[in-house]
Amino acid sequence: MKSKKINPSIFILVLIAGLLHIPQNHAVAMADTIQLTGQINVQWGDARSGLSQNAIYLVEGTGKTYRLDISDEVINQAGGLIRLNRQLVQAEVKLAPPSSEKKLPALYEAISLSRLSGPSKSSEPDVYTHVSGSQPWVSIMCKFSDQAAEPKPLEYFQGMFGSEYPGLDHYWRELSYNEINIYGSTAAGWYTLPNPRSYYIQYGFLDFGRAAEDCTAAADPYVNFSAYVGINMMFNAELDGFAWGGSWCLERDGVYRCWSMTWEPPWGYEDITVIGHEMGHGFGLPHSSGMYEYTYDNRWDVMSDTWSDCFRLNDPIYGCLGQHTIAFHKDMLGWIPGSKKYIVPYGNGTPQSNSSVESYLMAEIRLPSYGDNLAETADFYTVEVRNNYGYDAKLPGQGVIIHEVNLSRERPANVVDVDYDYNTGDDGAMWVETETYVNPAYPFNVTVLAKSGEKYQVRIINGTETATIWLEPLARNVGKFSDVRPFHWAFDSISKLSNSGITTGCKTGPLQYCPEDIVTRAQMAVFLQKAIHGPGFFPADVSPTFNDTTSHWAENWIEALKSDGITSGCGNGNYCPDTAVVRAQMAIFLLKSIHGSAFIPPTATGTKFVDVPADNWAAAWIEQLAKEGITSGCDSSHFCPDSPVTRAQMAAFLTRAFHLP
């Protein structure tokens, strides 16, 4: 049995300096304080050497920006850094005294901070947001005026956003389970900045504002920034030793917006894992860590140690690839649906025991202190399963992984590593069958009971509450279509239909399947002909025999269906190509496609579905379809014969009828 002793977490905040002019209307004496209202923007800095830094800014509605020095005490009183990031706050600040070091003095010390919305006491932590849909980025390549080098060509940066592995569109679709895509992202440059490197890097520190203003201004004649949610700035020389990710507010193309933004030195775009990490900060993700107060010691998270296992997953063009981020981070961004998250509340009354045959992506163990927003106590633990699939092929192993989450910490999630050897990629952090994690500080434990395929069954005891559930791996196939999440009931059928070459989807830009769209009789003809004759089949060009198919895009497919004896039309010499196919009609089309035009099903009994009596015109066909295992109805007792067939249902019908692999 593994066990551990909880180490108190130390909240570390390292502030950096940057150039900022003091707004004249806020000029104050050193000891005076002023009240500011604006949005907090956190920039997360990551050095190749293993150092990390944060820079915290407050931007007013007027666009005026203030660099803040915030003590741990003030941050904790406000609920933690991630509760402040990108939130509207009211701050009492004073101009900090100049440092003895050679740094610029425009640093404001925060005396107090409060979110205008206030910390939430709802069922979900108030750090959660929903990042969904189209999230296009643009990469801008900028050259310092005294640096002529162009380390990578434009094509390199454009290809980085590819929709196929290992492109960033593919990467973020897999991480988000198709909840987001960055299709439409592009790159532009190189553009020469108006000033030398020393103008943007002063006393060894990057001036974010100067770099962002000048780099985007240089690209503005060629880029419509309003079309993008994020901006990667790719510079041609070292910055201040760090790659940076976060957000910055500016006006471009008539739009004032706080863009997701990254500042990248050449080493930041040589390995695509760095871009993935910084874009993660751009989406609002913090770092995670191990239990050792280091930033980059969680090997299970692209937002922490993304370097240790590069030898396992490397691309000849884009270098080291990133692994997935952890379940807590995915949940923060709204990528794990409620049906895939199992919450185990703390029980302090009558013992309760629950068991589920469903599988989940994560379990959340809520502690007695949940919702208290206290810096010294954890809020909850997460339990997830990791395997070596997809981008997680980079991981050091597979098994059940546990994180302690304290929302007030700078790095909220710490991976549990019970052997204290400073290696979060060994057995001390991976839990397999028969092993139990007992938490000595809180009244809960987690036992791994069994493994079935890639899934693990775990029993979680939290006070008097017991839950036995199955957890599936966090990394999974997301298919080709950006609008079909892997949790969709027809995901497997749609994937098989695509892999068999029977469909290429309904539209591109990005590639979509349109699972809830209704199938027309014309579309059905194409589906059936490809299923019967193979994906390479293309019908002969013949004269139409139906009154209403002349010059129709599917006229030859419809004639081929008629030639095979599967249809004689809808009546009066017509085919009705743009009319929806209903489920009763689909039963006939499918069975004739499988068994031939002469097939006649046995007489109906009228006992299979309550809405299909024996005298229904298609009853025999519907009952035969059920007998052959092609349908189980629209619910446990109904077939819904007059309901139109959706493209998702069509995929399920075809994969079962033709036994598609």
C-alpha cells in the first residue's frame, strides 16, 4: 500500500520589471495610494533553464496599464492568482519605491485587491471558464531592427497550425475532445520592427507592451487581427531568457480587445511543445507541478514538465511534441462534459455507497474545506487515467494519476508522488491494480480495483461516501470531424464510416460531418451506393429517368440506386431527391441493399415496437431490421417510423448493416 505525508505548499510569486510610463493623471507621491478598476492580466514566463516568472498587469478600460507588485498575502486574500487572472478587479495601489537593483520604477504595489464579481460559492469553482468553438490564432514574425536573421521561413510557421498530426489544430482538437479548433490560423512576416532589441529588452527584462504594440503594428497592414482570438509573436533573437504566454490588451483593426498572446524567442518555436505550453497560458491555464515547489516537475502535464520525455515523441520538423494537459485544466476550460466527470462529495453522515457501470474521464474528490477559498487547505483531489495514446505517447508510463488541487496556489494542481524522490514519472505517482492511496491529512482513500482494456476501476472512500467507478484514459481518438466529440453516441459509427471511405463529411473549413443534419433521399443514394460497391465507386453518366432529377447533383447516384433495384422513386415518376428520408423508408432501403432487390421480409407480428403495429405499411421491414441487429429503435420500446433520419443515425445504420470495421 502506498501512502504519503502532505507537504505544505509554498506560494511563490516572482515579479519581473518592464518599461511603463506613469500615467500623468495618476501621478502621486510615493506614500499616497490610488484606486484603480480594471482587468488583471497575468503573463507566465518559462525559461529553458527551468526558471519561471510571472508578470501581473492591471489594465483600465481606457487602455492604461499598470505593472503590479502583489504580495502572497494580498493574492491569497483575493482567492488566488487564477481567480484574479482576466477578471475585473478593484485595487488600491501605491507606487513602489525604486529597487536597489537597476530596474525601471513604474511598479505599483497592490495594498488590496477584490474581484468585482467576488469569489463564487457555487457548485463549480469560479476559476472555470468555457473555451469552445473556433479559436483561430495568427503568428507574426518580427525582426529587431538591428538583427537581420530570419530563423525559420514563413512556410514553417504556417505548417505549424496544420489540421493533421502534429499540427496545432490537430493537437488542440485532441486535447479538447473537439470542443475547440484553431482552424483558420495562419502566419505572416517577417516584419522589421522600428527599434533595436535594446529598446524592447531593458536591464534584461522584456517590455511586453512595446513588443506587442510594435510587432502587431508592423503586421497590421497585412493582417486583420479582428479575425483572431490569439497572437503568437515570433521574434528573431533571444528576449529576456523566457518564452511568455498570457494576454495583452490593445486596439487593432478598429477592435479593442484583450488578445490571448505569446512572446516567443527562437528556441520557443524550434520545439512545438513550447508553443503548445505558451498557447495554454494564452487560453488561461496556469502551471501545475509536483510536490516539490518546482514549476516543471509534473511529467503528466504540458503545462509543467514538457521536456523530460521529448525522446519519446519528436517530429523531424517541429521537434519535441507536447503531451496532454491534466484533467483539472481540461475541466477548467469546459472540455470535460458533466456526464464524464464524477464528483465524490465529502460524507459526514449516514454511509452512502454508489457504483456506476458508466466510465468517466475524471473523478473529483471534494474535501471538507471545499469552497472555503483558504490558502492553507486543499479544495479537492482529482483522479484520472493516463495511457500512451496520441500525444500522450510521450508519457513515462500509464496508470491512475492523482492531483491535489488548491485554487489559491500559484500552481493549483500538484501531482501526488508518494516516494518523494523528485521524479513524478515513476511508480510513486502511478497507481495500478490492488494499490491504495491513503491521504493522511484528509479522510479519503483511492483503491485501484481492476483494469479492463485501457480502463481502470477505482473505489473512492471520502468520509462516509463511497463510490466505485470506471475511469477511461484522458487521451483518446477524436476522429477527423471537428463537430463530432468522442462522447457523441454515434462517434464510433461516424469514424468507421469515414475510415471506410463512405463519407468525407458535409463541409470543410474545418472538416465537419453535421451529425444532426437530416439525410435527404439524394444523400441516401450516395451513402448506399458507396456502401454496396465500395468507396471508389462512381456511377456512370446516364440520362435521368425521374421527372425531378434532371441536372440534380446526385442524378447519376439516384439512377445507380434504381438500377440496383433498391428504389422505384416516390411516386408519379418522381424520386423526391431533396425530401428527408424517414426511418421506415430507411428500413426498406437498407434491407434491399444488403439482401438484394428481390428480398421480402417475414410477416410482421406487431409486437417488437409499440409504435409499429402489424398493419403498418413498413412493419415487416422494421421488425426484420431489428432482428438482424441493425436497429434497437429510437428508445427501448419505440422505432419512430415517421421521424427523419439524421446523418448520425445513418452512420449507425450503415456500419451495422454492412459490418464496417
